[in-house]
Amino acid sequence: MFKNKLNISLSILLVVILAFAGCKSKYEKLRASNDTAKKYREAIKFYEKKNYSKALPLFEDLITKYRGTAEAEDLSYYYAYTHYKLRDYTTARYHFKSFADTYASSPRAEETRFMAAYCFYLESPIYSLDQENTLKAMDALQLFINLHPKSERVPEASKLIANLRAKLEQKSYENAKLFLDIGDYKAAVIAFRNSERDFPDTKYAEEMQFLTVKAQALYAGASLEIKQEERYTEAIRLADEFAVNHPTSVHLKELEQIKKNSAKSIVDVKKLIAEQTALMEAQTAKNKEAQIEEDKKQEETKNKINE
């Protein structure tokens, strides 16, 4: 009985293997076939069934054979989308753009130009990485809007641009904040100001203006005494400007303390510079007196020799 069950199991396994081999053989035969019409039909079927990994090699086999024919436009369209469905956005972007350029009068040209830009969007990395693709995506989406201002896809393209811009804003803010964290206060002040200039409507505006004041005060404290008064004065000015722009900010109390500390530091550094100046002047006068005395002695010595 056990032997019979084993034979049955082996027979079932053999049938499954043969069926699988038969399916594979059928597909490989299709790929090797010169029946382009059948291969085209089967490629479309694979695509519609979302079996993109099987559709792609067939489209690749057909793409050159149908060049210049009536079917070439449809084939190019499906070929681009197959790469997109397989998440090969770089290749998909190339073929979407190629379609839009080649078939500029096609009803699908607008769609494929948008998809080329959208592939750039999908390749935009997280904010902390290089943003070259983010900038390219913004350019491509803006070009789409310029070329198709009445398209129903314009609102979506505008929304995508806003998303990309927000990513650039965050990168700019985080980069400036990093300078503050590592103690390069001068660079932090410059970076925060540049970020505000580049993104005047940024959601980080209040935080960046607060951190600019903080960085300016720390920059003043790390400066040579001769430069501190000017730089602390700038910190106070920035704090006053912040209070006008953000009268209900949670940072006002801390900024008020920064102002007090800055004002005190100005008084202290003025006093220190005055003391240092007085010491220098006293030392200069002392040196001058000593020099006069030395000159007098040398003159007396010279006169005795001459006598």
C-alpha cells in the first residue's frame, strides 16, 4: 500500500514537472518564433495580465522589427510602461520621453511627457542625499506645465513640484542647522540667511530666524575682543527683528535672555578693551621713559669720553 502511494505521488510530481517544462518551453518557443504578429498579441496579453517580466523580453524582441510601422507607436507606449511597471524608472523615463519626442502629435504625447517627469520624481532621494534628481524632476515637471498649460495633469504636476521643493527646503534647513551643531557659527549664520533667501515662504522660517540669532550671539562670543561689540550688536538687532516678526513665538523668552547676555558682554568687552588699552598705553609710556633715560645715559657717557 505504501508503495502504491509513493508511485502515485511520484506520478503527480512528474506531471507537474512536465507541465511546468511545457509552459516554459511554450514561452521560449514564442520568443524564438518569427511570427511577429503572434508574439505581439501574446506580449499584449502578458502585459494586460500584469505579467510584465514576460512581456518585456517580447517587446524588446519586437521593438526593432516594428520600427517605422503603424504598430510602432503602440509598441513604444507599452514598452515604456512595462519598464515603469517593473520599477525601472530610469529606463522608463528615457522611453517615455522618446515616445513624446517621436510621436509629438500623438494623443498620448502629453501623458508620456508627464510620465517621463514623474519617473524623475520617483527617483528623487530622501532629503539628506544628493538632490540632483530632485532638481531635474522639478525642471521636467515645470517644462510639462509650460508645454501643456491646459492639461488636467497640471494640478498634479504643481503638487509634485511643491513636494520636491519641500524636500529642498528641509535639506537647506538641516544643512544650516548642522553648522550650528558642529560649532561653525559664522557658517551657520550665513547658511540660515541663504536658506531664508532661497525659500522665503518656508515653514522653517521662524525656527531659522531664531537659530540665526542664537548662532550670531555664539559667533560674537567666539570672536576676537575687538570684533565682539559689533557682532553682539548684530545679535541684538536680529533678536529685535525676530520679536517684530513673531510676537507670539515660544522663543521670545530665550531671545530676551540672549539680548541681556549680549548687552552685558558688550559692556564687559568694552571694559576689557579699555583696560587693555590703558595697560598698553602705560607700557608704551614706561618704555618711552626708559628709552629717554637710556638715551640720556648714553649721551653722558659719550660726553665723558670726549673730555
